[in-house]
Amino acid sequence: MAAPDTSALTLPSAHPESSQPEVMLQAADTPSTLLPHRSHDPNNNLKRSDPFQFGSRYLLPDDNPYEFNAWDHVEPSAEDLARFESQLVAQRAAPVSDFDRNRFNGDPAKWWNRFYANNTSNFFKDRKWLQQEFPILKDVTRKGAGKKVLLEVGAGAGNTCFPILKENENEDLMIYACDFSPKAIDLIRGSAAYDPDHLQADVWDVASSTVPPGLEEGMVDVVIMVFIFSALQPTQWEHAVRNIWKLLKPGGEVCFRDYGRGDLAQVRLKKGRWMEENFYIRGDGTRVYFFDKDELRNIWSGEALKPNSLTSQENSGQAKDNEDSGIAVSRATDGADGEDRCSEVGKRISSSKGRIETLFEIESLGVDRRLLINRQKQLKMYRCWMQGRFRKPGTRDGVP
């Protein structure tokens, strides 16, 4: 689903990130010779494949963009980028009021409860693409995989956990589905597909100081975070990442997908919604942040917290806090080689004396762009999402 570059995520074989788009148009006058993603014949297009393969319809220079409803990996034009920047200027000029800022940030669960009260499980489509995009989910659900623990953070109405449960063949799989909205958890527990032998749904805030019911530190093999990180206030990111780190086993993996900067959902936001840079309140009172690739890399690797803004006393206290919190701390060697090695594995320097804190290794991180077309109105709409896999450093025992 992500753009075909060497730093992007792992993709299905239908559209490897190292390949260039191929268009087989030798006999374009006959639909059977067209690639499925370029055919209008319902017997020969990707809508009939299962699972659906994303990322294969490239917009080439000679293409008519209004021929199809969607194109993959399309960068916005200079004109579209200028329009986006002007929209950002207008958003910043009319921010949310201080009263509303406090109201929406004070009790975010309240607004998500209202959202799920108004939008039941029928509002979202089941995420059937998860195992295609994150192969580790196939590994932990295959027959004979052994005892595996999967944690979904921000489970909503169950549109992730239920498709995984449906495909599961592992008798020893346990899924913990958590959300900080009690209403969302009620929807999951009330579903006919809820199986307490393999699924436990509970209220939990990933930025809290507790662990989810039934879980302990170092117990989880895989964490799924799909459109949840963007709902957090930026000041909560570090605590959330630390909580995920503590819950994962060494070698455990985070499957991540969220909103990217410049997405249609950001461009469409009007006045009175901007709270701070790239952080907004939607019309229903829920919060949303729009990320870029480097920002996410810095957050999950730990590089977002640099020591040069701290005094030596604060650095010393931070190092002590790191040790007390259970985060792995190691000593780096002096010199350029040591610094390069630290950078490569995504480590955060947490003191001026070379003490470093390992957070997550970035296994993959890519940008998924989609150009949606309203052919009737001749409108172009750009979608942008971030997708990645982050691994907790350590041995991979118990992790496929």
C-alpha cells in the first residue's frame, strides 16, 4: 500500500517496492489483455480478487486520470500543494477557542463514547487487508503457531479484531482488544462474534499509568495500532510508546497505520478546528493528528527526545528515570563509529555522557498515497497514510 521506495513497508508480491510499474498494453483493444487493475470488465478487474491487492494502479504520463476512481502512489502536484498550504494558513488563523480546547482535551473518552453511540459497528468496514499488509498476523494465527498474545490498541467497534479472529487457526491465540471508550468495548462484547476463549475486550487508555486487564509487562507478541496514535495529544506520545515497549516481549512487533500529513481529512477541516500544528478537533469532538514519516521515525525510535535541550542535572535525572522505568539502557562507545551504530538501530541519547536508551527498531516505514477521483465532478482528492512496523530490540524467541 505504500510508495515503492526502499525505505517503505513490506508489500505483497503483487507490487514489490523495488519494482517499477509495468503496464501490459500490447493489445489494449481487447479487455482480456489488460492488467486487471486497468480493466473495466467486471470479469477481469481487481474487484473480483480476494484479498484485494492494493498499490498496483500507477498513473502514467499518458493516462487520463478521470478514467478510474482511484490511482496509487500519486504525489500531489505543485498546484495542489499550494492549495493545501493556503488552507493551513486559514486554519491557523482561526484556531479552536481556549474554552473548546480545554473541553475536548479534558475528557476525550466522552467524545469517543458519543461517536460510538451514534455510529455502531456498521459505520466501519472490516479491515480484511491486515494480514496482507502485516504478514506477522498470518504467522501468529496459523495452525500450530503456539501460544501467542496479540494486543489491539484502539479497538473501536471490533473491525480489526473480529476479522483476525475469523481467520484464526491457532488454538492458543489470545487477542486483547482495548479502547478508552466504554461504549466501543460494549459494542465488541455485545457482538455475536465475541469469543471469550480467544478475545478479551477491556477499557484501557494507552497513555495511562496502568496495563490492560489480564496482561503483564513483557507478555505481548504483537501490538496493532491502526488509526489510534493520531487520537492522542502530542504530549501523550512518549508515555504511550513506553507503555507499548513495556508490554511487548523482546523482539515483539508493532503493526502501525495512521493519518499522513496533507491527507484529504486534514485539508477539508475548516475554521475553529486547529488546536496546534497538525492537531485538530473534528466536528464530532474527537481529536486527530496528521503525521509525516520522519516524525514517526523519531517518535518510535526515541530520537524525538534529544538531550541537548536539557540541563546536565535534568539529563542525570532523566537517566535515573529511564533505569527506574525499566527501559533498557546501554553504554555507547566513543567516536563516530559508535554514533553511527546508535543511529542505525534507532536509539535515543538520554544523557550527555553517551548513555543511550533503546526504544524501537524501525523495521519498515512508508507513505501510502492514493488519488481518489470524482469523475462526475472532475475532482481530485488526495489521501495520505503512514504505515510501519516497529520492533522492540532483543531476541526474537517466541516471535515468528
